[in-house]
Amino acid sequence: EVQLVESGGGLVQAGGSLRLSCAASGSTFDTLVIGWFRQAPGKEREAVSCIGSTYDGTAVYANSVKGRFTISRDNAKNTVYLQMDSLEVDDTAVYYCAAEEGGSSCNYNYLTVWGQGTQVTVSS
């Protein structure tokens, strides 16, 4: 029953920042595990980051984004954010959020409900 809507994508120069939002509805937010994936042309889908439920809260990051991206959740707004700093051209992709209902800790394979995606383009 959960629905996810991504927003915040856009065009940014390398070195710049964007904050993506994943707004969830139709589910108990506190028990959602939510992660971010990205898909670039010619590349396989990559798991970017994940944050556990409110009762877990542990964040996970792909090595490619560690130190540059930060995932967080705002339970009052039923929204998970992905703050992306020091963006690189290789970060260009469609970014999707995905959720596990009734979860606890992150497991990318359990994130089966997807949003529609938001385009991030990083120019050199």
C-alpha cells in the first residue's frame, strides 16, 4: 500500500549539491526501510544508500558515495532525504527510492516498492 514519490533532481555542475526527497504515503512510516538506487545509461542499477526503520536508524552507503552523500529521515514529514554533495559526473543517473514495509534494518534486496524516479544530471 505504500506509495513513494521522488523529487529534487535536476542539473548541477560537478562539485555541486542536490537534495533528493522521497515522500511516502499509505503506510506506517516508522516501520519503513527506505533506500536509494540509481540507474545510468549503459550501467547496471546501483544501490546507493539505505536507512533502517525509525527503530533501527542505521544508514548504509555504497563505497562510491561514502563521504559525499547523506541519507536521513524526517518522520514528521514521512520523508527520506538523500543529501548529495561533491557531485561527480558519474553520479548522473535516474535516482529511485524504494521501500520495505514492516522492516527494520537495511537489506537492499527487500526494497521492493519503488517510486517513479528523479533525474540527476551532473555536468563537467
